[in-house]
Amino acid sequence: MADDYMSDTFLVEAQGVKPGLSRSVTGKRKLEVYKRQSEAVKSHRQAGKDRKLNATETLKKGLETNVISEENPGFKMMKMMGYKAGCGLGKGGEGIPEPIKIDPFKDGKSGLGQETKLKEECRKRLKFETARREAFKRNEAQMLAQFRRSKMTEAGDKFIARTVRRCQSMCQQMDERCGYTPTEPWFWPPPPPQQAVEGEEEDEIEYWQPEDASLLPSLNHYLRYTHYYCVWCGVKYTDPDDLNGHCPGPEQSQHDEQQDDTDFAD
């Protein structure tokens, strides 16, 4: 009768046996050899790490002191050739007295002095970029100020042009009401352009008008002392006494000052 593998018989017999361990002599020997080899590899690796760490610390210490020890083979050879500790290299001792400082842990394969050269180039680039940005800011501020001045000038020119057109219209209305003829053709607004009739030749009459800035004082004077009208007040007074008593003056600045005083009083 076949044994029942699902029963507890095999479990009872297997008690006390550790899985994964060889119970034969050959297996035990192989296991001991493997352990000794593993320990040897670990000790070898640790010794390599210690030697590397000691070499690194020694190198750092030597670079920090930057002095060649008398036990150094190179120092002994230089001493045999006449070198003295603390003196510079060369026949007259005009050379460097200490070894060149290097960074043994630097990245890359660039030679000695290359890092200093790169730093100097970066410093020059940074200086140039800083100067360029400052110049750009100055130019930007100048351009902005120039743009504002041009806009203010343009606004002033437009204001003068509108004031001149208004004065010319008032001159024409008041002259026609009083039956006056303008002493200057530009006291009235320029006539609209006329379209030529087909088949007829029209004599071209050139209408000359000065600049608006030169027209305004004459128009203001004419309206003020002929029709008692103030351009800046926008009021027609009855007589000279009424004009002088209620109008601040013939200049725009006088009206602006009075307006400022009124706003301050309010």
C-alpha cells in the first residue's frame, strides 16, 4: 500500500532538519570554502577602500601645506642639484618658491591654468553683459523721455491748432455781425476747396497762412481789443472796463493760475 503523502508521517520525520543546510561532509566543506572566500573578498575590498582613503587624506594634507617634504625623492634630487628649501627655482632664485597648487579632484581633462582662464573669460562676459544691460536701461529711459516730450509737443500743437480754428471762427462771426472786413485774410478760416467745373478754367488763388503758433497771439489781440472777447474765458464782454474787471488777463497762464487758486480755495 502506497504511503499517504498528505498525512503527518513525513512532517514528524522531518522535525529537527534545517532547510538549506547540507548534512554531507562534501557539502559542509564546500560551504566552509565559500565562507572563507567571501571573507577574503570583503577584507580585500575594505583594505582597498582604506588605502584609497588614506591616499586621499595624505594628498589633501600635502596640497594644503603646499610644502615638499625632505623625504620626497624629488626633493632629494633637487637638493643634490643645489636647491635650497624656501628658495625660488632657477640659477638666481627668481622662480617660484612653492609648487603649483592643483586640484586633484577636478572634473575634466583640462591642463593647468585652464580653469583660471575660463573663470577670467566668464568674468569678462559677466562684466560685458552687465555694462550692456545698464546701457540698454539708460537708452530705454532716454527713449521714453524723448517719446513723452514728443507726445507733449504733439498735444500742445494740436491744442494750439484747435484754439486757432476756434478764434478764426469767432473772428468771422463777430466781423460779419459788426460788418467788419478782416485786416488779414487768415483772421477768418480758410475757404473750402472749390471743385472746378468741367469745361471751365479756374484761376488758381494761393491761400497762404502762417503757422498756428504765430497766428494765436494776433488773433487773441484782435478779438480782445476789437470785440472784447477773451479766447481763454470764452466770454464776450460788453466794454473794456468789463473785460479788464472780470478777465484775469490776455495770457493762458494767468487763467490757469486763477483756476488753481479757485480749486485750492474750494
